[in-house]
Amino acid sequence: MTPAFVPPAAASDLVAELPAVTVLRAPRGWGKAGFATWRIRNLGTETVPIWIPVPSTGSRRRLWQTVRERVQSLGIEVGPELTGEALGAVTAAALAQRGGRIVLIVSGYHRLVDRRFDEEIVRFAQSGVGVHVMLLSRMSEPIEDLVSRLPDGVVIGPEQLALDGPDVAHLARALGVVMGAEEARQLATDTGGWPAVIRLRLQAGEQDSEPLIERYLASVLQSGEAAHYSHTLMSLCLADHLDARSLRVCLDAGQDPGTVLHQLADAGVLAPDGQVPKVVRRAAAAFITETNPSWARTVHRRLALLAQRDGTPASALHHATRAADIALTEHILLDSWMALIDDPVVATAALQGLPGTRWREDARLAILHEYVSGAESESHVPHRGLAPTVAARIPVLLVRWGMSRLLAVDLIGACAVFADAFRVAQDLARPADCRTAAACHALGCAMLGQRRTAQRWCGLAGIPGPEEDPTAEAATALALVRWFMEADDAATDPPAPVDVSGCPIPELVTLAEVMGMTRQMRASQTRAAAVAALADRWATLSELDRPNLAAMVVFSAMVDVLLALGRVDECRTLVTTPCRALRSTGVPAARVALYGGELERAVRLTADAEQWMATFPRGALELLLVRASALYRLGRLERAIATLQLAVTVSTLHDLYRPFASVPAADLEQIAQGNPRIQSALSAAGVGDRPPFFPAPAASVTFTDRERQVLSALDAGLSVEAIAALLYVSVNTVKSHLRAIYVTLGVHNRVEAVRHGHYLGLLGRETGALPPVESHKRPE
């Protein structure tokens, strides 16, 4: 038993009362012998262990001879040919007279050749009181089926011998290693709970343990017991994730995936989630790459082709690079260069594997090389040192990349790319490309609410040149910019729909069509038709598996028109339903909270508004206005005034006025009383000059302290009786509080009450309205 041995809790529970027969089966390093020793030591001094190793030949006759010799060494007379039940009966009778018990530990049971020993050793253990058997094996053996059917038999495998988070924390303390509970849980997950691997990591430290772990696992995989699964395991560890398709790709012809997974689980190298633990996977992959590089390259190439079909270019490129397949690597780089810029480590390794300066010969590779090179400058020069024909393609490709970011709702990153495209086009004296890049940059700025910056870029988009007519792409972008500019003014009605005929980008056409629907939303007689049209669009766009600009616009419009119709419950469902097509639901969610009377939630959702004032002024302004209104309705007038002053500053800096229509005008006018500067800004924004689009917010959702306590107790799963005992009140009092909670929340049972309590932030912390602001020296 190793020093500071920690018995895994799952295994300990199974042998709290020592069974007649216990089978311990796991690969080397899972602590089978240590666990057996620990258990026997805890049985007291009257228990005598008899350790018997199975010889390499696995002779049944020789094994029984050894058992008889050890029993006789205890002073118990046995016949020369006794085995099984007969030998156990004699031993049990002697123990009954003398007191105590023996535990026969047979280690290396996987070496046994003659399977008749299985039934004989079971009968030996069942022959009488005081005789127990523990069988230690590195491989699954038929005796496990026999023992599992016994009323007094237990089979313990790797899943029970694995150390969980608390076990790891206990072992760390015993070894004098400082480790938190979450770190211990993560280590248990990364190693699959493999005790020897965990001990190596704890004793050597995170950085120094990796080569030790790799050598240890290599020795395990090279052992004879691992021969039936080691090659398969190492092949599968080349994959990022084990699923049915990866299994088929990594396996040799004729191997059955189900059988393979059963073997690996049996060997203890699969975690409960069906995956190979990270530490084991990394070590096994390194070992097969070193010992069988040809096969490793074959598997990597198969995985690259599979990932390419699945549309995961970073994974495809990683495997193509590991396969040393230059042609496939270059094909993936060229086909998916825009997506790969977000994976600089993978892309850099792939580019380094290309011959010579191949990246200089294609504009796509040149852009990729520039943006993943690690340069932290504000601008990039991907055209530097390239042949003129190659450099000429750079601005067009950058605009295409910027547009892909724009349509993926990365507006800040898109603007950075458009700026680079404009500068490169200027350097190359390509005025048409300058105009397109400037128009697209203006669109990004207009959507962010940076109106004055957008106006400057619109001016740059009109640069004269030999090609006076803008491209269809530039014309559409400029038309959309004008729409946003007009929409942000204080005019009563939204602008007319945008003419996008001839636009080469379908997503921009969809965006223009959706924006045209806002006119229908504003007019009460066409509002129902707008709801139907938006719902139809949303049904399609919400199924997308990545952020989409048109989906964001449709989603925001859906929330607004439903709020206008007073359908707050539907809005709550919309903003709380996970959807991968949306990058953030923060602004609409904050508005729903305000109009739903959930004022504290509205304040929480708008807590990060200030950090977005420079980069996303439209979103910041909308959040600040919601926050000001919510604070005012909560009676926090001073904070409401300060917040509205900040909102006015943002509005003035960027000439943004339309967002003021998204909150109750009466609230803003009350907050602004006695403050001429704010009143002037509200007047410029047309506050109070137009009929309200949204109905008045619902009454505030408030709870007494006792109701909050009852709601928290519900969340903890307590019954009505338990809550009454906890709060020292009667059951009827608790029921009265429950009825009041249900009415306040508009729910009908405790499950709905708890769910709504979490939604309001009463039972747990909520996230902010928008993602944290990041540095955008390079497009992120």
C-alpha cells in the first residue's frame, strides 16, 4: 500500500462488510493491492491475510499447493490433496475453534490458465464462516459473472476504484499539496480518476508530471495485459472526441465499435462520459505517434477528411498537419482561411508545414499568415512583399472577410477588417475597392450607433476615381447606412424600405427586408401582419447554429412588437430560450424586464452598460435608458438622474435619438425635472412628441423578506412542513406565503415559481446584458 493511500469512496461502500468473494479488476496503477491491504488492515488484528501470486504459467495444481502450504503455516492441518470446498471446510472448522478469520488474496489472477479454479475458489470461500477471498486481476475474467451472481460476492472495477474530486482533495492533503475543491474535481476528470496518474501529477506538479505520466502510461500500454486493447486505444486517442463516426475512422477493418468500447471500458481507460480522459488521451496519442508514425498519419488523414465534411476546419487542419499531408493541408487553408484566423495556433502550425514561402503565392494564405502571426499592431499589411497580381486580390478578400464577420454579429471586428481593406486599397491605388471598403465600414459603424464615424466613412466611400459607379455591394451598404441614419433621428416614423435589387449578398437582402417590416410594426393596423411575418422569419433563422445578423434583427423586432401588443409572457419565453443564432439577448431582455415589472432584474441586466459606450453606443444608450427608468420606478431617483445624464452624453456624442422611444416618456420627463441640460436633450430626441409605442410597464414585482425566504426554501427542495419548521411558523402560514408568491409571479406551482425566481435573479446570480468588452487591436 502506497504512502498516504486514500481508498476510493465508491469501492469502500461496496466492502463495508467484507464479502465472501471480492474481485478487484483494473489495469496496473489502479490501487487494487493497496485497496485490499487497506481493507484488511481495517478489519482488526484477528484477520490474517494470505497473499498468493499466480505464477506466470497459471498452473491450477501449483496454485492449490501454495494455498495449502500457506494455510498449514498458520498451524492448521490439511490433507495433501485438498482443494476447493473441502479445503475451505477444514480451514473454517479450525478457525471456529481458534477464533479470527483469514483473507486469501490471489494477485495476478489474469495469468490463470485453468478456468476450473474459478468455481473451486468460490466454493472454498463459501465453505464456512471466517474464510474470505479477494481476487486481483488486470483483465476481465469469467469468474466475474460467477461472483456477481453470488449473494455474498462483489466485483469492483475501474469505475469504483477511480478517485473522484473529494478523493483527490483528500489525497492532495495527505501528500501535503495545496489544492482547491474545483481543481481536485478537474484533475479527477482529466485523468479519469486513475489513482497512479493522479499521484504522479500531485507529487511531481502540473508541469513536471507530463513526461512521467507519458512514460508510465507507455509502460502500461506495452504490458502483456494491454495487448488486446493498446493499439486500438492509441488509435482512438488521435481523435478529438469519441463518437460513432470517429470510431469507424480510427479502427482497423473488421473491428466492431461496440466491442471496442466494451474492451476499453473494461480496461478502465474510458471515463463515465464514454470519452478517454484528457491526460490519458494525450499520452497515448504521443506514444503511437512515436512508435507507429505511419499508422498515426493514416488515422490523422482519415480524421481530417471527416472533420472537413463536418464543417469543422480547425479540427480538419489540425489532423491534416499531423498527417503531414501537404496537399490536404493547403486545400483546407485555402477553403476555410477566414474561419481559421480565429484559430491562430492551428493555422500557424499548418502554414509552417507548407514548403518554402508558399503563403506568398496566394492572397488568402497571405492574409491568414498576417493575421495569425501574432502581430499586435493596430493595422496589418498583408500585401507587403507580394507580387502585384497577388496583392491586388487582398482588398476584395478583406472586404469579404469583414462582411462575414458583420453577418456573424461581430460588428467591431468587422469594422477593423474593413479599415484594413480600405488602407490596403489606398496603398495599391484601387479606388473602387476603397469605396466598397469604406461603405461597408460605414455600415458597421451605423449599426453600432457610431453615427458620426459612419458619416465620415460615407464621405470616404464617395472618393472619385476612374470607376464612378459604386459596386452593387457598396451601393447596398450605403443604402442600409442611410436607413440606420434616418432611423436614429427623432422622426416619428421609421424610414422607407431599402432597395436592395442587385445586391450580391443574400444575408443583406434578408436584413433589408426585415428592417422594412418595422414600418408595419409601428402602424397599429398592420401590426398583426408584422407579427406573422416576423414569426415566419424567426422560425427559419432561429434554427441556425451560429450567430446571424438577420436573426438578431428579427429577434429584437419580435420582442418589440410583442411588447407593443402587451404579450409580455411570450417575450419572456423568447429571451430565455437558448438560441445559437443569437450572440446576445441583453438589450431585448432588459426591455422585457422593465415592461414586465421586473425592475430589479432590469437593473441587473443593465449593470455593464457603461463599458459599451465607446464601441457600441446604441446598445449602451438603450441599456442606460432602461436602467434609468427602472431605477426611477424603484424610487432611486439620484441614481436614475445620474444614469439619464450618462445616456444624454452618449446620445449627444453620437447623434442617437431613436432609443429614447423605447422607454416610457413620462419616466424620463420626471427624472429630468429641474435639469435643463437633460430636458433639452429629451426635447431634441422628441420625447413626449409621439404616442407611446409600448403600453405602460406592469406593476413592480416585489416580495416581503418572508416570501423571499419561502421561495429560497422551495428552491432547496424543502416540503411545506420542512419550511414551516425551518421558519418557526405554521404550515398554514407557509401556504399563505406560497399563494402570495404564485400570484405575484403569475405561476401555478412550486416548479414554475422556482424557475421564475431564477429568471428574476432572486435565487441566483445572473449574467450581464452584453459580453465583456475585449481589446480589438486585432479583430476578435
